[in-house]
Amino acid sequence: MVDYKLKAGQPYPLGVSPYPNGFNIAIPIQAKKECGMLLYGEKQNTIQIPFLKKYLAGELYAIFVEGIDITKYTYQFYRDEERLPDPYGKRILGREIWGDYQGKQKELYYHTMETEFSWQGDRPLNIPYCDSILYSLHVRGFTKHSSSKVKGKGTFTGLMEKIPYLKELGITGIELMPIYEFDEIIKNAGYTHMDEMLVPYMDKEHATWEYKINYWGFTKGDYFAPKASYAHTDDPVKECRTMVREMHKNGIEVLMQIYFPDSISWSYMYEVIKFWVREYHIDGFHILGQDIPIKLLAKEPLLGKTKIIVERMDLSYLYREEEKPEFKNTALFHEEFMYETRKYLKGDGDMLSKVAELFRKNPAKTAVVNFLTSYQGFTLHDLVSYDRKHNEENGENNKDGSEYNYSWNCGVEGKSRKKQVLDLRKKQMWNAWLMLFFAQGTPMLLSGDEFLNSQDGNNNPYCQDNRINWLNWKQAETNKEMVEFVKFLIQMRKSHPILHKEEQFRIMDYISCGYPDISYHGDMAWYPQFENYNRHLGVMLCGKYAKVKKKKDDDFFYVAYNMHWAEHEFALPKLPSGLKWYVLADSEKGEYFPEAQVPSKKQTQIVVSGRSMIILIGKRAD
């Protein structure tokens, strides 16, 4: 028998918190008869602690239990005859094995989180959006394939083992698909364990399966606990924290995707976000859901330098006209950039005005995150290899997934050996990378795109825990040329602040240097041709509007876009005295020059092949 005493506790922090002389409970429970807590010790002895109504603060039981070391017990809450989850549980026992159908019959138990951890002086990196290059990945799929050659396959440890690769690639932050605890088993009967937002475009009528895997994790979760099956060790809390700390040591921020269904209250969301910042040093959140308290999060002092990314929301109302945040902490996940850029990439008409606007978009008070591919839709390889989705393996007769992909297969659906088709696909991918990295805003890559990862045309692989979603790392060697090209573009962007300004271009000469910050050109310099039938455009960035190290003016850049199927000649604008145009990259030839040592043959004009791009840099001759 364990002696303990109850007394009034503190209403914060929420959940169960250990102290040297006992533990505090702050939990909202409504019961008709009685409610309380069950503690389970190592020798199967159970301690029942009834909650007395005199300890209610509103609907919150705030109780301090003196005389029990809660760290030696697992626990559950109860209400009448029902076992209840702990909505603030910091560690969950019962889901350590990924995809264990039998395990779904077991009850979940909770354990307190170890408060001691050696952060070794870790501090937030606070990388501005304008300097960020983000990389989206799934913890399990990133290293689960045997080709990853890591010890902790599919875990936080495996992710840490890939830090050298991430660092060499040059990205500044990783965005992780849900890493909090969630139920990865979907049962078809009544769609048990599944929220409405879990599977975008799911076709329930044609679903024929009984069980399948919720690989993505977009369902209501246990938001305060890291996912146990993503841990290589038996301590997911410590392993997740270690992963964040080691990423920070290597200059890489950690952002996490998190999905809140409409049933989740604003106050709860608020607590979840602050918890991960305090306890796990998370640098940012990509929040999904229909009802997000963005204004509350944007102006919370603790989150003043935490990245908050949302979708399909108007962020312009966050600040009054005279207000400007010291640090941009909010951003829009820029779906419009993805759709319109894809249309232009495949040669649709009437796109020039739109893409010109999107490529320079960079609001003063909030940010935009630009992307061409994401977990929901085609990979970059598949974007240029398939006209239609191929989701048959999802078990829904190819009825699930979006029909609007704005993709083009370059002449053959799916795999091909035709050199002409393969060359065109490679060129289209080069064009896509150039469009992404030479646009303002924050670029986000989908993991594996840099080495041509394919999902065999599946644009909704929410349930595929297999080779479709597991990255095959052999491709990083097979397609090393593309990996090196992406590294080059990332390094080029980092080295030239004119490519990632903090604020939007004005299309004006506001420093009286003789050139506007950005200008548009066509067949003739200074005369853009935005007519709906044209598909070619020249864009010049004036380096005088940005300073590199030692306060030197940045270089000029000229980006020649030609998504027409015929070649076009561009007349080049004249550079200031002493500068010459050099070729930086040419997607038609599949060439790039890190040192920009190849002068343009003619300083007055260039010819750009059909469906190609050429990048020029204007700099002084060595």
C-alpha cells in the first residue's frame, strides 16, 4: 500500500508533471459519477486515485499528489467505467511497433517525460525565410529502404545518420511529416481511426480494403508525444530531442507538419505549438487544418522567431498598415506557385504575366514558401513522366487522388527507353529547378526529387509503406549529375543575396543607379511581350540592389525563359561599363558553370532553344 496525500494543485502546466515530492495533475474531465487516475507499477500493483470535485478549477482538475514518484509508474485516466486518453501525454506506450494490427487491440498507457536532457547549449538558429532552403521528408520513408545503409532505418536515428548528406546538399531546414504519436492503422469499417482530412481525395465508395496503413499521419493525434515507432532506441523523447540538437549543430533547422481537425480547440493548438518549441526546440510548424488561430500564433512572443507556415489563408490582415514584424514568422505554403509554374513548364499559353508576378512575389510582412512538388501529388520525376495518376495500388480503383496535376509525360506515359523522351524529361526537370531557385520567396524541395525518385505515377500514396514511399538511395549515385546540379543551384542562391531578397522587387530604379531592381525583356531589350500567345520572357536582376560580403554590389543576372517549342532570340540589355555577360547554366545543353568562366558568345543577344532556359551572370572579367 502506497501512502499519498492530495491537495490543490496548479492548473499549469497541463497534463501530468513530476516533482521531487510528488506530481501535479491538470486535466479536463467531465464525468456523470466519478473520474480519476490509475497508476500501474512494475509488480502489477495498481493505485487508484479518485478526483474530488473540490479540486476543480472550472472544468479542470488541478491536483497535487504528494508521496508518489510518478516516474516509476505508467498511468491511465478513467471516467466511470471508461478508460480515457491523456490529451497532454508526453510519452505513450503501446505503439512501439509500426503497423502492428494486433497491437491495436491493446490499451495505451502513458508515462511522464524525462525532464533532464543535455541540450549542450543549443539555441534556435532563427534563419530568416529569405535565407532558408527547406527540404520536406518523411522520417520513416527517408531511410527505411535498405539502400540507405543506416543502422536506425526509418527512425530519428536514421535521419541523424543522413546529416552529412543534408549538409552537403546545402539545405537550411527540414520539414518533417507528422512525428507526434498517431494511429497508423486505418480500418475500413466505418473508417475507424481516421479523420476526414486524413486522406485527401479519398474515394470511400470504391474502397475495398479492410485494413491499411496511414503512412502520412494526417489524423487526430497524441500531439505532445513523439512517435514511438520512429525511435531506434527505447526512448523516443530523448532520441527526438537528440535529432533536433544534432541538426542545429550542423546549421539545419527542424520544422514539423502538424494537422489539427476542426474538433481541436484554439487553446489546445496554442499549447501544443508552445510545448514543442519549449521542450524540443522545434524551429517551425507547417500547420494543416481549416480553423487555425494564426493571428494568436503570429503575435505570441515565445513564437516571435518560430516559423509558422499555413495553407490557403489570407495573411494580409495579420498586421495593421503601420505594423511590421521585426522577424517574419508567418508564411503561406504557396500552392498557386506550384500550379501556375507547372502550367508554364509544360507550355500552356497566357502564363507570362502570372509567372512574372509569382516569381518576384515576396511580401514585406509575411513570407511565401514556393514548391513544385510535395508529398501530395507527383514527384518531380513523375511530373515529367505521367499525364495521368496511377493509384491502382491504393485499393480504390484509381478513383482517389487529385485529377489536376498539370503534368506532361513528354511523349510517353511512364517508363521509356527513348533517348529523345529521356532527354526532354531531363531538360524539363532542369527547367523546373531553375524556376524554383531563381524565384524570390523560400524554396522547398521534396526529398528524393534531387535524385529522380519516382512513385510510379502514384499521386496520393497515403497508404504505401513500401518502395513507393521509401527513398532508394542507390539513385543518389545513379543520378549524381542531377544531385550535383541541385547543390550548385543551392550554393548559387546562397552566395547571391539578389536571388533571395528580404522584400519584394519594386520594378523601379529607386536608388538612381540607372537600372530598376528587376526588369522584363523580350525579343528586344526592355520590351517584354506579355501577350497571351507568347511563352518566352527575359528577366534581369540588378545586383546593385543587394550587397554581398565586404558590402560589394552583387552581380547582375539575366534569366531567359522559353517554354515555347520553338527557339527564340533575346536581345540582351547593356551592362554597366566593365561588366560582361557569362553563361551560368543552359538547360538545353545540360551544362552549368560554377565559376561562370564561359562568356556569352554575343554580349548583345542570345538564342534559347525550345523548352529551355539560359541563365547569364553579369560580372567583371577576371
